Amino acid sequence: VFFFQAEDGIRDFCLSRGLGDVYKRQVKYKADYILPFKMFQGLWSAENYEKQGIQIKMLDDKKIYPLYSVWPPTSQTYLNLFGKFLKENIKKFSNVKKILDIGCGTGVLGFIAQNELKQTKLYGFDANISAVKSSAMNSELLEVGEKSHFCVLDLNHYIDKGLQEKLDSENFPEKYDLIISNPPWIVSSPLSNEDLLEQGNYDNKGQFLQNVFKFSSERLSRAGSFILVYSDLSQLLGLQSKEKIEELAREYNFIINNKLQAQLFNPQKATKDLHCLLYTSDAADDLLCVDLGGRRVIKK
């Protein structure tokens, strides 16, 4: 089977054009399939991840298995930052019973939270059906299937209409003690609306990020906490203001009480340092007060 890059024109089993000597005439073999080389690379990697899994340090070296079109957690800097924060602040989250992972992907963030915060029920939703299947599959492999529940839900679609009905139909609770999310890091439209990996990487006009804040402000229980795992990539690219997270926190009545960061790349190999950022916030039950570490702070 021969795989050719498709950007350059039509390929068939005996003729290639457009790249000079790179592709030679093939007369003895007929290709069963013709695929863009990048797609072949993606399929090859996805098959390996699905078969072999990815060992996760913060899950005691247990493995996560991503399905095709779901982002694999190969870079674990943000997972380590998240897990370490939970370990160091375990007392703060001692009363957490219900966890929600918005845009759950493989479910890895939620499973790390479950691993640290015992006796918790994990809920998660994602617009990508393969992500929901991946999370459900991983919950069974990690033996937490009975304590986990996932559904397909496009937050951007439901945020302003029919959200409660959709959640009710999926047997999701109205309030959560801990909401976590790792939204797409690039504030721009995807190159392809049909490529689910692209959609998982791009957030058009920052709509999903804003909807995560809106949803969380309405769905956190009393003394609940919101943890956002994000990156400054869009800020470095000039696609997002440096104060965007702080602006959204003020708009939706959050107080940011932790902002941690970890370096994603070696600065010697990059022109700018790229960081993973972890924000933790406490939200109000209403607009008159906020909960901060178990203390009620009344706004005047």
C-alpha cells in the first residue's frame, strides 16, 4: 500500500505528478487506499495509543486509552500540575462529592481528581462522541465505572437554550462541588469544521471558554470550587488579552485564589516560553456574596 500527500494533485497506482523525483512511477503494485500522509500519520499514532495506552503518572502509572479524534494526554505537564495541586490542598476538597469535567476528552483530569478525592462521583460531557466513548471506556478500565457518568453535550449549543432539559435527560445533577475544565488553547476558528481534533484545539472567538465560566458560575454548589487548566499560547500569539481570564472571573463573579504555572517547552528551543496555567476559583451562589475557602464574604 502506498500513501501519498494529496495536496499536490491526483495520485494513482502508476502515475505521480507535481513533486518531481520524490514520487516515482509505481507499476507493480496497486494501492488499496490513497490517503494524505498527515492523515496516515494520525491514524497510525491513534491506533498505537488505542492499543498500547498512555501511562499517566498522576494515576499511579495506570494507562489511559484515547480513541481516534480524541486528544491523547502525551504531554503530562498540565496533568502533573493539576494532580500536585490537589494533593497539596486535599483538606480544602475534603467535602467534594460531585465532580464535573467540562469537555472531558479522555476523562483523564476527572480520573485524577477521583484518584485524589475518594468517595466522589464523576460526571463529564463533551461535544465529541468519541471523547465520551473514550471516557466511559477508561472509567471501566480504571474500575471507576460505577462512580462515573458521561454524555454527549455541546455546551456552545445548549448554553442558552434547553440546557437543563438536556442535563435532566442524562441524569446529571444541577449542582457540583468541583468543576474542572481544560478548554481548547487557541482562540481562533478551526481550519476544518469536520476535523474533531482541530475542534478540540481551537476555540472560535473564545466562545467555549466564556461558556465554561458561565456554566460554572451557575452550577457550583455552596462553597464549590472551579479549576481551570489553560495555556498562555493564545496570549503569546496575540489572539487573546493577557487579562482575559481575570476579566471572565470578574464578569461571572469568581475570585481567583490560586494561579500556578508550569513550563511546557524548553526555552532554549523556543523563542518564547509557553506555560500551562492552573487557576482555582470559588464562586458565589448569588451576586451578593462569594465563598472563599469556606468563608462567606458579603459584597456591600
